[in-house]
Amino acid sequence: MINTHAKEWASFVALGDSFTEGVADLGVNDVYYGWADRLAGKLADKYCTPDEPLRYANLAIRGRLLTQMVDEQVPRALELNPALVSFAGGINDAMRGSFDLDVKATELEYAVRELRSGGHDVLLFAFGDPGRNSKVMGLIRDRFAGLRSATLAIAEAYDCYLVDFWDKEIFDDPGIWDADRLHLNPRGHALVADAAMQALGWGNSDWLVPNGEIVRANLPARALGHMSWAKNHGWPWVSRRLRGASSGDGISAKYWDYVNISPRA
């Protein structure tokens, strides 16, 4: 069954790709912040003290595929021995021509089984329907739907916590997305942190209520936006694929070791 029981976790390690690294949510000193950092702060505020802060590590690196997360991040998480682990991935895999749902579901289950066998609580993410706002991304909607079904089944089988974005209309708001249309901006990452708090038993569903009416651009503005996106984001992404490069090449994990997160006054 899906776990919803709130606990006072003394340590939290986040695994994943750009979503968990926090890309497009720029913090101080040009370091990305992101929902996982925000969640760590919220958990610390809930039950930690200055003398007993939350120990937090973030092993996520942009561009990482599930195989890389399993090979590089899961072993490190096991070394750190956290009370809570978040695992979010598969989007980069689904956007590649070589995508195989059975293979990716198996990798996800392996990661969760390894983490759960070590006694760690696990927070999983089922991502949203890409076809809601993009006809192009809608072409691979079935891949996302398959990953979601696998994630839900694994969460049930291994008693994990789960955040499910599939039918959440609030993520249709262009105002929570970065200009690249792939990453959430600070508002979006704040929403995810609230969603994770609810999934972990520490929050409520207030985050589902839009903060004002969703405003969509008119047709001419959308056309100009498409042209700008293709030049500044679409073509660079295609170019990396053709060269076999990744946005995460040469990037190190933000917090490979624990940092202490104290409650804010």
C-alpha cells in the first residue's frame, strides 16, 4: 500500500536528475535550489531543532538516466544510510528513441528494492501527462503513462510514499514553468515541495488550488514563443543528442555528503 504516515526523519537524501537537482530554480551563489532543498527546509521547520538539525544530501545531476542513477546514486545513498530517500527519474529515458518501458520499470524497481531492503523510507514521483500542454510531447504520452503505472505499482508493492502529478491541472499553468518548458521555475519547485510534504503526511492539499486564474498567451504570442523556444532550447537539446552529450557532463552532485539544515526562526 502507499505509505502516508508522517515521521520525524533525521536524515534525507534526494536522488534524481535535473528535476531534483533544482534546475531553473536559481538560489544563492548561482547554485540551483529546487523542491528537494525546499522540502528539506520544510521538514527541518516541522520537527528539528538547532541542536538536532536535519541531515540532507542531494545526489541528483541533470541529464541522468535511470541506469546512471542506479549505478551511481543508489550505492552512495546506501552508504549515507538516510532515514528518507526520494527517487525521481525516467523523464530523460522516455525522451530517447531507445526507450524500453520494461527495462526502465525493472531498473526503477531494483532501485526501490535496494533502498527499502536497507530499511529506508522511499518517496517516489509519478510525473504528469505531457500531452496536456504540448502536442509534440503528446507523441510520447504513452511512455509517460507507462512509467506512471509502473511507479504506482512499485510504490504499492514496497510501501513507498508517492507524489502523483498525472491529473493535476495546476501544472498546466505556464507561470510555473521555465522558458525551456521542461523545467519548473521557483514557483513550480515550491509547489512540488508542498506536494511532497502532503505525500509525506506533513501537509494538506492547499497546494492544489491555483494562486489566481491560469493565464494563457494568445495565438500570436504563442507563435513567437514557439520560435524563441526552438532557437534557444529546442535546437541545443537536439544538438546534444546528435553529439551523444548530456547537460550533466562534467557536473558534480550538489551535496554528495550531508549538510545540516536547521529550522528557520
